[in-house]
Amino acid sequence: MDSSAYIQLAIWLVGVLVAGGAVLWLWNTTLPRVFPGRVRGLRYGEALRLMLLAWLLFGAGAFGLTFALGAGLW
């Protein structure tokens, strides 16, 4: 792999980590208020697993990963 591939991989990884933080923040600020006592807050690892589950259920295209993994056309 050349250095540009490593840079793209690093950018993708940072994007996934930031998106996990966004899922964590959105879940913890919205759902416990909408459903008090029924829904608890998430931890960061749970937010990342929730993103992975959504990716598996709804397809990588929802997160733009289809293109990042080489399955689509730019």
C-alpha cells in the first residue's frame, strides 16, 4: 500500500470514530428524554456496535462505506 492509501484509511477510521460519538450524543440526548425510565444511555462501545448493526441491517450505503470498501463507483 502506498502512503495515500494509509491516509485514506486513517481518515475513514477517524470518521467512524466521530460518527460513533455522534450516535452516542444523539442517543443520550434524545431517547432517554422521550422514553423516561424505559431507555438508558449508551456507552461509547455500545454506540459503535449500534452503528455496526445498522450497517449490517441496512447496508453500507447508508454510511457511505460501500464506496470506501470498493464496492461502488466514485
